[in-house]
Amino acid sequence: MIIDHSNVILSVKNLTANVDETPILKGMNLEVKAGEIHAIMGPNGSGKSTFSKVLAGHPAYQVTGGEVIFQGQDLLALEPEERARSGIFLAFQYPLEIPGVSNLDFLRVAYNSKRKHQGLEEVDAFDFDELIREKLGIVKMDASFLSRSVNEGFSGGEKKRNEILQMALLEPKLAILDETDSGLDIDALRIVAGGVNQLSNPENAIVVITHYQRLLEYIVPDYIHVTANGRIIRTGGKELALELEERGYDWVLEAAATGVAS
Amino acid sequence: MSLQVSSPSESALSTAAEKRAIYLANLLDVSKRSPTTSPWLKELRDHATVRVQEQTFPTTRDEEWRFTDLSALLQTPLVAVEQPVVSLSLEAIAPFILPEAKASQLVFVNGKYAPHLSCVTDLPEAIVIGNLSTLAGTDGERLRPYLAQQPGAEEVFTALNTTGLSDAALVLVPKGVAIDTPIHLLFIATASNTASNTALIQPRVLVVAETNSAATLIEDYGAIGSGTYFNNSVTEIWIAENAQVNHTRVQRDGHHAFHIGKTAVSQARTSRYTCNAMSMGAQLSRHHLEIYQTGEQTETTLNGLTLLHGDQIGDTHSAIALTHPHGTTRQLHKCIIDDRAHAIFNGKVFVPKAAQLTDAGQLNRNLLLSSKARVDTKPQLEIVADNVKCTHGATVGQLEADEVFYLQSRGIDVSDARQLLVYAFAFEVIDQIAIASLRRTLAELVQCRSMGLRKAKI
């Protein structure tokens, strides 16, 4: 929801970044305020996923210019774990499998890392168990998922639900969902989107990266941005998604190239 | 007149060979000093003495020792264990006691039986358990035909152990007896770093599981004090028809120790054997693990974990000799290698014509945590039978950057993330151990080691 005079959570200015010396982001600009849901759409290779990874601090991406201010602090100066603890959450497009680490242990270690950062006492196994069982309902997950290794042998839908479970637990200020809808059947999509909607509130913000308008029927964005060639070339309201669905991206790209708004 | 001229390199070689010959002769001399009064034992020892005398001290020019350089041992003069044995209290060995086996343990200090530390009251009366001298008489007679009778007993270090054979841990599980209580065979070395003499310690274990019996066994090597010693251990396990042995071997010798250990297992028809071998101690260690199938349809599971750091060298040489049809073997050996440490894995599986319908799988996975860490891995399958299923594989890798990042992105420190991933790698093997307290101890040990890694890396 768009709230008048709400705080700016994320401010990205002229962000440029490389992967292996190849420029991928070529001047991203984005401002996200508390309460808002933003969607980033765009053709393959336009820089959407790179943008999410740069925000989360993936070491394979080198920032070459610009600035990112997250809740008043220089995000780019922080290590990935510090970004996470201060409230950035990236839901991975391909969540990793970690055989040998139980999902429950993983979630508890992550949760306690954040507690420690906030100067709060760590939660013991017993109390954590209670807490996590509450959160399971948000993504309609069975408790048996907790005793399994992180994402090991999970279906695509289960992995994405596990990402949203982590989001529910860590209560980020800014959640970035990187193609969370890709590869989901309609039931899983409803569960995932339902979870995200439950977690959206006037204090936090969500950036949804997606290829498909389908997701935006369930998570309704306040703004839609279209990326091409490493920058945002167009910003509109939720109706832009329908237009993109109907007409594809070419008209936006052409309009951007000629400088004419249609 | 003829003049014999040898090139400098030749003379250097011969000097080195002489040095090794002298060293082996000295080892033999030291080994034979351990006392015995038993005539049959003396005969066994004399026979082994001849076997040692026929052989030479291994060098890296021997194919079997290509990657394992024993020259550090060659530079360590050895003496016999001092008599009387160092006296230890129960408190002193408390960190090694397993709650599940506190009344089913035999303790040996520097290779000698320590009756005041041992207790077997939790075990059923039917079990024959003790050491060579306490098991004189008929019980001892039942075990005698098995001692030093495994194939491979001629190998130089195995024979060396036999030349000094005066004490041993003995376990006989009679026909049809299945014991749930795990048996803990604990071998403690007490070498202080101020001691001027380096002791040769030669632990010996003999386990016989009779028909339809079942037992769980922990063979455990540890140290009190951080001095140098040479542990040359031999364990022989005989598993009769349809019997099963679950064996966990923990080698946590002191940092300056040398450890060369043999596990020889003979498996009769439809018997089942599991070995979980954990190697994490000693500056230089080698584990020979040999399985001999003596009947059809045997099941063999070998899990191994080698955990090395600093300048440690850790070697596992396994050999599974199948000679009958329908055998199943599963082997998983993992190595975690940090700093400048060096791991060696050589896994032989022999499947001759007679071993049709064998199902054999072997996997060796190695995790290198530093750019100077090294592993030499050599799966070695010799398959003659034509109707078998045999697979093998070896992988060498580092921690995945993407996995570390995934954990970091959830707020977990990079050092904690690495620790978690190293532990996860080890967990697959540790989780196989049947004793919960030992699983916990080993898990903590892995975590402590990877915390050492945190200090080194950040």
C-alpha cells in the first residue's frame, strides 16, 4: 500500500555492477517506502536477478558505482550477514540444498543471529520449537519439514515455501523475492503468495522480481518497474503488468529507445 | 686389481637403505622385549619375527606406500614401554568414557591391560571378555585358534605387532547371543612431551562373533599428554555364519603420535559387518582395513571420516576381498583436509570369477579447506566376474561459495556458515555411529576443528 509520508526504506541511486568484468547493472534507480510492494519485470538478462543479488551482497558481483541507502545506512559497506541482520531478506530463485544440516537447526541459528544483533537473548531449542510451529501455518508446511536437511529432496514448491517460512521467521524490513513464482503450480503459488501477503505490513516493504503477470494477481504491487539493459526504463502502476502481458516488452523498449512515452 | 666405484647417489641410497634396515631391526628388538612366558605365544612371536626379518621398512618407492612418507618415523628412535605401567585414575580417563558402555569397557594403558579402569558387569555372563592373562584356561583356549590367523598377518607392521604380543583385548560372543550393550575397548597412551624416550605401543584386539551372534564394538585410541609415541595396533575380527558386528574405530591419538593400525575382518556366509572409522589424531597415521569374505551373501558397510589439519598426514588403505557370490559392499570414505595436511585414500575391491552377483559400491569424497591441503585418492577395483554391479567414485572439492552465501544471507556469520557446512559434510559419516554420546563427542570435535579454521581464515 502507498502511504503518504512513510519512511524511505531503500534508496538506490545510479547503481552499476559487474560480473566477471562484464557490466550488468548500468545505473539502477529505485526508491522503496514502508508499506509498499514493488514488482520488477523485464526480459531475461535485463539485470533483475543481479540487482537482487547485489542488494543481498553476493560476492560474485562487484559494485562499480552508485549508492544504496537502506534505512539510513550505506548498505554496500555491510557484509551479507550484516545486511540480513539489519533487515534485508532475499528469497532465492534456486534455494540451496544443505545435506546434513537440519532445517530446524538452520532456522534457529539464523533466528538467533538476528536476536544477537538486536541485543536480545538467544532463544533455546524448546522455545524456538514453539515459535517455528506457529510460523509453519503461514506457508501450510508440515512439521516433518523441520527435521529434514535444509531443502534436501524438497520439491520446487516446498523449497519456495521454505524460503517464505524463513522470511516469516526473520521478519525483514525489506524482502526481495527473486522469481519466487517460477516453476510453481497454481496451488503452491497461492500458498506462497498468501504467505507473502500475510507478512506484508505498513512497516516493511516487498520487492517482487518476476517474469509473469500471474504472480501479480495474488501479490498486488503498488508499482511495477520494467528493466532492460541494466536499468529501469519504465515505472507504472499495477495496470502496467496487464499491458506487458498483452503487448510484450518490445514496445516499452522501443519507447525507451526513442524517448517517447506511449 | 679391480676398483669398486659407486656413484654418490647410489651410496646415498644404500646408506638410506641401511638406515631403514637398522631402524626395522631396532623396532623388532624393542618389540620383542615385551615379556611372555607362554610357549604357544612364543611360537607365534618367533614365527612373526622371521616374517619381519624377511621384509624391509617401506619407502615411497613401494607402490603401497607411494604417498605416505614414513621418514618422520625413521627419525624417531623408539624404546619399549616402561614397566611398571603408568597408573591412571578413572577421573583422568573420564573424557574418554562413554556413558552407554561404562560397565562394558576394557581399558589398556600404553598397550597394557588396566584392570582397575576396566568394568564389564553390564555384559551377559555368556560373553567371554578380558585380556590374554586373565583369560587363561578354557576361555582362552577357545580364542587361541584365531589369534594372528587372519590373511595379511605377514604384512610388516602387523607381523611386528605379533612379535611383541604379550597382551590383548579379547572378546568372544558365543553362538546365538546378541548383546545390545556396546563394548568399549579403550587404548590410552600417556606420553608427556618432556619424556626423552619415545615408546612403541602395540595394542592388540581379537574379536570372535560366533554363529547368529550380534555385538557392537568401539575401538578407541586416545592420549593423555601431548608427547610422541608410536601406536602400532592390530585388530582381528572373525564373524561366523549369520553373525553381525557393528564396529566403530576412533583414532584420536596425540598430535605428535605415529599411528599405524590394522583391522582385519573375516566374514562367513550371510554375516554382516559395519565399520565406522574415524581418523583425526596423530601427526602421521595409516589405517589398513581388510575384509576377507569366506562365504556367500555377506554384507559389508565401511564408513570412514578422516579429519586433518596442520601438517598431519592421514592414510586409509582399505581392501575388500570377495571370493563368493552375492556379496554386498558399501563404502563411503570422507576426508576433510585443512592447512597443509595430506590425506591418502586407497580403496581396493577384488571381485574374482567366483564372486558372481557381487554388488559393490565405493565413494570417496574429499573437502579441501585450504589451498595447501592435499589429497591423493585411488579407487582400485579389480573385477574378473562378469555378472556383477560395481560402482566407484571420487570427488575433491572446496566449500561451495553459493552455500556459504546462502547461509550468510540468513544472517549467519561467514565463519559459522563454514563451520556448519564442514559439519554437514562430516555428519553423513558421524550419523552412522550407533552410540549417541560418541556421535556428540565427534560432532563437537569436528566443530572445534572448524573453529580453528575460523581463526586461521579471518
